[in-house]
Amino acid sequence: MTNPSADTAIVKLEDVHLSFGQTQVLKGIDLTINKGDAVSIIGPSGSGKSTILRCINALVQPQSGRITVDGTRVDQLTKESERIALRKRVGIVFQQYNLFPHLTVLDNIVLAPTRILGVDRREAEKLARELLEKVRLSEKADAYPGQLSGGQQQRVAIARALAMKPELVLFDEVTSALDPETVGEVLWVIRDLIRDGMTSILVTHEMRFAEEISDTVVFTENGRIVDHGSPEQIFHNSDNPRIRQFVGGLSGGRGAVRDGEGI
Ligand SMILES: Nc1ncnc2c1ncn2[C@@H]1O[C@H](COP(=O)(O)OP(=O)(O)OP(=O)(O)O)[C@@H](O)[C@H]1O
Ligand SMILES: [Mg+2]
């Protein structure tokens, strides 16, 4: 949630244009995210939501515009070492958790801090156990990913991202592949992180969750940000018929946070 003492921009996209071949995917994206904010990006399939996240993490490069992350220009990084440095600061969690199946939960979390940050194994393990507690999986430290449910694997993936002590975390539809009954446990963990002040950008179809946890909601369509504002504005007071239709159609739909789940 918004921390009033820290309203400095941590991510800034300015007039970002990106095409894949002839296909224009981002057509002038402007977006500012302040430290400690939770921003949800919603919008129809193919509207460019994942591409925005991938730009912030330098997984793809726009043809024009500027992207800064905590003061660093990240849209024109040329060296792999610069991209790795960026990814130490920006965690990303995808729909597919991509854990290493041959490593235990603990080893999955310890791997990047020891290999990439050069953290001492004992220290990395201590942090990993703290993070497992945070995602409520302490008892699964020695299990292998194949022995966990989808929701549990996704929580390990979140712990793995946090093990790098990122300045912000990007979540790309992290509950979309989960059984409806395990969606809640993952949202619970993300909600805790946001409450702790982690700057978070979430692409999500969980409308009620987005409404509850976001400082700002951004609606994308056809490569543009059509509107952005408070959850109240976007979900309840938009005068844009397209947005009204979109949030109206999804707000009670599949995967929405259900009442009575206690999350
Ligand atoms: N690597 C790529 N090569 C070519 N086209 C791509 C590539 N990645 C994305 N696109 C196209 O860019 C457009 C935007 O894709 P993006 O994945 O950002 O959409 P999205 O809003 O995340 O959609 P969804 O809700 O389905 O995940 C789509 O038309 C997609 O087909
Ligand atoms: Mg996507």
C-alpha cells in the first residue's frame, strides 16, 4: 500500500513503443510507479500487459521511448551483465512457476542468491527458511516441486523471487494456471507482501483482488493505456463503456476472490 513518506517514482515508462515485426504491440505507454505502490494492470488478452512487464525487466526492448527503474535507463541495455544486474533488483513471477524439479524447495530458493549474488550458503539458507515461513511453507523445505500442489509451487516461486531481495516484484497472472481452490493461498501471500510495502506490479484477472490491494489500476487495450486511476474509479466509476463491460464481465467470474475464504 502507499507509503506516504516514499512517493518517489521507482519505475517510469515514457512514450514506450514496441513492435514484434510488423505488429505494433505497445503504442505509447506512459506509466509511473512509486516506491511502495501496488499497481494492477488489467485488460483484454493481447493488449500488451505481459509485454509491459517484460520491458521493465529488460526481457524485451522497445524501439522507442524511455524506461527507468530507480533512476537507471533499462530500455537500451546492451550488455548481459547489465541485464543481470537489473534482474537482481526486479523480481518476476510468471504463471508457470518453472522450479527446478531435481532440486528441493530449499535449494530452489538458495540457488540464485548463492550463484548470482555470491551469498554464503548458510546465510542464503537462513533467508530461504525465513521466506518459506513468510509464504507458509516451512514444512516443505525438503520436498521436491513434484510433491507440491500448484499453489504451493507458486508460493515457492514467490519465495525464490524474494530471495534476491528485489526492489520491486512483477507478477504476471500468477494464479491463472491454478485450481480455483489454491488461488486464494497465493493471493494471500501477495497481499502480505504488499502490506509489508513491497512495490508490486501485477497483471491479473483477479478483479476483486486487484480492487482490494491496488493503489492504482491500469486498463490496457490494443497497446495503449486507456485509463488508470484508483480501484474505485476504474471498477465503479469509469465512464468508458469498454472498461465497464470488462470489469463487469469479470468481477464475479472465474478465479475472483470469493467471499468467505478468509483471505
Ligand atoms: N515474442 C513475441 N513475438 C511476436 N509477437 C508477440 C510476442 N510476444 C507477444 N506478442 C504479441 O504481442 C501482443 C501483446 O502480447 P502480450 O503477451 O503483452 O499480451 P497480454 O495483454 O499479456 O495478453 P494475455 O492476457 O493473453 O496474457 C499479442 O498480440 C501477442 O501475440
Ligand atoms: Mg499476458
